[in-house]
Amino acid sequence: MSITVNYEYKLKPSQQQMQTFEAWLLTCKKVYNYALGERKDWVNSRRCAVNACSLTSEYILPPDLARPTYYSQCKSLTSAKKNFVELTEPHIHVLQQTLRQLEAAFVSMWERGHGFPRFKKKMRSFVYPDVKQNAVEVGRVKLPKIGWVRMRMSRPLPEGFILKQMRVARRVTGYFVMLTYQLGVQVPDVPAHGHFLGVDIGLDKYLATSDGELVSRPRFFNALQGKLKLLQRRLKHKKKGSSNWLKLTGKIARIHQKINDTRKDWHFKLAHQLCDSVGAIFVEDINFIAWAKGLFGKHTLDAAYGQFFNILSYVCWKRDVFFLKVDKNYTSQICPNCQTHTGKKDLRQRTHYCSNCGYTTNRDVAAAQVILQRGILAVGQPVSQIASGDVLLGVSSNTNLGKCP
């Protein structure tokens, strides 16, 4: 087992180096689209039976032609370099990684049910899969066939790690390099310890904790939505590809980049705040893809709960805090004090009241306390054994909600 970490730095390339980046990205896009076209033609040529071809048009390929694969297309790429000088300019590993990216897209289609890969309008990054350990120094990075490129050292490099790969990415704010480091050590799993915390997410408040803390939901997208709408309305009247059209698309892209960076920074700060005084955090296991298709899909996407949970799990691992997802069903319909089923609540009802024991609290706080109880039960046993039907099992009303049992 090994630890893998990614470090991202902003590059400060010269004008000539930026031209090289753009030329390589264009070549990678052409290689990707040509390889995808080969695979698409092969699939279309075998889509119907021999005696049932279309009357208007049909792909005609030799019947003994093998299906294009990553290895066969890498071999074709080597032969094509003799006829096309453009293919000799980028590093060969960069072009091979482009073909590997296409292969990964087809694997996702076959195994995960994703759609058929589509042609790319632009390529935003290229990868060096094999790099030397002395390729990174303080304030600069050496890219094969490009040379030393200056970069902004926003944080120090990790010590004792091995550099595995480098990715150069183009964004609206400039060029960035993502450095992947690995350390081959056995990291034990973090045990549940110390103070336990349950976290419930919602739309009224961003999240609520079992300790009674409520975090307001910042509206990252809504804050700049008016400005975006104005720029997009102006863009509609510009000629596509013109100088003014390019300027407006750049402004729109910078606003989206600002929204993304602000949201991600806030997620990291909130994750560290939750980990400050706890030893275990429990959250709901939610399908956010289904959430995004609901009535509040726009607000769900703006909150980016999926990204927050990924960041929270990483921060918990980094700070030795136990992290676990538990069953999400009926968390708002159960009293955390006596485990009585209180029935479904309307979205306008923001207070939990139990007619059986009289326990009253904020609705989201009560759900967080139920999540905490399920997390306590899940420690040391499968999560699937916690909930049966709509009633939580096995937790007495005098359970200490905040301490490790």
C-alpha cells in the first residue's frame, strides 16, 4: 500500500513555452479525435447484419479487421510519426497517455454505464507518466522536451516522497502543473476514538452537527449569477469566434473559475473546522446524482455536497479522524431521544418534536443525532445491519451522544 498525494502549482512560462503548450494540446486533441474516429467507424461497420445494411449509406470495413485497441493504436501512432512531422514535436509518452485516456473512456462506458465517448473541442491538459526525480526544484520544474519552467511555490514540496507523474493543465487563469507523489508505507486504518460527531446536510442550512451547531449555506453561484446572466446575454449578440466574443467567453470562464475556487477553499476550511476537536465523524451515504435531478437541483449543485464529502474524508484521513458513511433512510423521521418513529415531516417544518418523550430541537440537529447513533452502532459491525424498516435498533434513550462508548 502507498500514500498518493497531489501538489498543484501555478506555472509562469515564457511566451515561447506557452506557444509550445498550445501546440501540444492541439496535437493531443487531433490524436484523440482521430483514434476515436477509428473506433467509431469500426463499431458502426458492425452495427447491423450483412444482409440488412442501410439503403442510403453504410460503413464498409474489412470483415477481418480487428477492433482498435490502445496497443494497436499506439503502434499506429509510431508509424504515423514518419509521415506527420507534427506528431514528432510532443513527447511520445504524452501522446500515448492521450490514447490511454481514450481507452479509459471506453472502459467507463463498458463497466460503469457511461455514454459513448465524444469528440473533444479542446484538450485542457497533457500528462508525463514517467519523470525523473530531479525534475522539480524550488521555483521551477523541468518538463521533458520543453525545459525548465518557472512556477509559483505556494507551499513546500513533500519530503521522502517519490515523484510519479506530472500533468500540465490550462485554465482561464493560466497554466498549472499537478505533481503526483507516492510513498510506499503501510498506513493503518484510523480507529474510532475521542469525541464522536454526526453531520446532517440540508438546503435550509448547509449542515448541522449532533452538537447543535448550524452552518449557514453560502450561495457561491447565486452571488455572481446576475453578472453571469448579463455577460451571457451580451455574448448571444456577438459573432462566434470574433475578438469581442473571445473576450466575453474569457470573462465568463473567469467568473466560473472564481466560483469553483471560492467553493473549494470554503469546503477545506469547513472540513478542518469539523475535525478540530473530534475523533470520529459520521455522515449520510447519499446518491448526489439523484439529488441533482430533483426540484432543488440547482441549489444542490451550487452547494457541491459530493465534493465536500470527498474533501472531508481526505481531511479526516490526514488528521487521524475516523470517517464513515451510514444509512441515510428515515434520519428525519426518528426521535434521537427515544427512537420513536415520528412520521414524515414537511419541508417547511424546521423543528423536531416528539409526542412520546417531548424532546424538541432543530430538525437538522435531530437528524444529525440519529446519524451519530447509527455511526456508533456501525463501529465494529456492517452498516447494513443497523436499520430495519423504518426503526433504528439497539440504542437506548440514555446513550451519550457525544462521547466514545
